Amino acid sequence: MDAVWQSLKEYFVASRGVSGGDSSARRRSLTNTQFWTERTVTNHHVFVSREESLDYLDWRNSCYLFYDQFLPLGGHDGLTILDYGCGPGHDLVGFAEWSKPRGLIGVDISPASLAAARHRLTLHGRLPLQLLRIQDGSRVIPLQDGCVDLIHSSGVLHHAPNPEEILSEFRRILKPHGRVHLMVYNYNSIWLHLYVAYQRQIRDGIDSDLSLAEAFKRSTDGPDCPISRCYRPQEFLALATRCGFQGTYQGAAISLFEMSLLPLRYQALASQRLTKEHREFLKSLRFDEYDRPLYDGNVAGIDATYMLTKGGAR
Ligand SMILES: C[S@@+](CC[C@H](N)C(=O)[O-])C[C@H]1O[C@@H](n2cnc3c(N)ncnc32)[C@H](O)[C@@H]1O
């Protein structure tokens, strides 16, 4: 295994639970707050310089093809920006460096992540930064009505017990012409149909006793992650509409890990144990000029991105 692939693998182990042989004997029951305090997406790494912090952000973004174009961190000058579920501050760093925000607010349930974000952001100069801890499941985000121009939330709502309440709070705290940029896990992905349904459950016998949804939950951020869901685009857009938003599906970023699994689809298609739904998904894939797999014309990656604006009056 060469050094680049080794470090990628370490990244996916740290942040996306590509752990391989987790057995049912090791299943632990943690609260969301316990889990996200024990584990952060930077694996508790302490950054020592601005260059190291930026290099890591660049590398993280490049692990998901075109991720930074779907959820841009630059070009938001003069705005008050909330990063909801900011973790140890990846995207706050990007906003600090590539936008000139009027205000930058990070909210998270994890004290460990907030402490890491606070330290990391000191490497990026003086900023109008506010970091707030929220309780998991809280029905209220402690910010005033209509005070935020841009809400960014990457990889968070699918881990929360109450996504509908959080989206309703987003609507309350957003200015009338504000926008929400979101990433949630994608059902229509290589991750779900090839990695979970075939590689883990059939080929490697991992979580083969569990439903697809449960097996998916244990595959993304580590086997102990208490909540991890994925949505079909139409399901997520319907949820956003129920919360008073008009939503647009922006497309999905695909991880290099998913790209590396693509040759496995032939073995998967040859397996009699793979159910028809997954076979049909894999058979229908087409490929674009970057070799990204397309399902129904859209990139079949794990990171589905959306843009929401306030809909009509509620
Ligand atoms: C996969 S990490 C993503 C972190 C960051 N957004 C990033 O892209 O690097 C998920 C984050 O969501 C936070 N989180 C989980 N449930 C939450 C909730 N109900 N409200 C706010 N943050 C939550 C976790 O503490 C964790 O930092």
C-alpha cells in the first residue's frame, strides 16, 4: 500500500469508520454527545501552524471529488455565517481564510470538537468568532430570529435525533434572503449499494444480521455512532419543504474510497445474494468524463448537497 493510499485509509478509518472487521461482540451503546466527544473528525489532532491546518483542509476536501464546489467556503464576504455542527473547525477555517465574514458562529454538541476548533482558529488570525455548545436533541438554537445570512451544515443533520426541529430553527434564525448549504448522506450512492450492501454485508459478513439501514449506520462514522441516516434526494427535499424551505438538490460529492471500490461491482453483480434493488442500481450506472458513476444522471456519491431558501409564509 503506498503512502498516499495509507494516509487516505487512515482518514477514512478516523472520520468515516472504514474499520473492516468490527464484530457484533464489540457493539457499544453511547449517546450522541459521548460518541462525538470521544471521536472527532480530525481524531483529536492538534494543529500547530496555519499551513498545516490549511493543508489538512485542502486534503480533506480533495478526498471527496468536487466537494468544495458544492459547498463553497469562499465568496461570502460581509455575511454572518453559522456552521452548524462545526466539529473541530474544518469549514470555519475555510470561511475565515476565503471569505471576510461579518460574523462567524460555530455550534456543536461536542466539547472536544469545540475546544479543538477554538485552538485551530487561533492559527488563522483575529476573527469575529463565536463558538456555542448546544445539547443534543435541543429544540432551540440559541440565536435570535433572522440574524444569520448563511447557514452551512456539512455531515450533521443525518446524525441528529431531530433534523426536522433543527431545520425549523434554521428557518427562524435565517434572514429573509438567507441561504442554507447542507450535506447529508446519500441513499443513491456507491457507499450504500456496493460498500454496505455487498462488500460489508455479503462479501465480508459484517453486520449481515442487520437491516440495510442499521448496517449503513455502523458503516459511516464508526460502529458505535448512535445515529447515521441517508436520504434519497426527494426524501430530503420533502423534509425541507415540511420545514418551510424551498430546496434544490445540488448534486453529490463522491469519496475517493467509493471510487476505489468501483471495480468490485462486477463481483457484486455476480452474487446471487445481492438483492434486486442493489443489482438494478449497479447495472444502471453510467460514467462521466471524470469517471464518476452516475445514477439517474446524478453522481452516485455519499455526500449529497442541497441549497435551501425560505419558502412561502408558514
Ligand atoms: C461528521 S462530523 C462533521 C463535522 C464538520 N461539519 C465537518 O464537516 O468536518 C458531525 C458533527 O456533528 C455534530 N453533531 C452531532 N449531532 C449534533 C446535533 N444534534 N447538533 C449539533 N451538532 C451535532 C458532532 O458533534 C460532529 O462534530
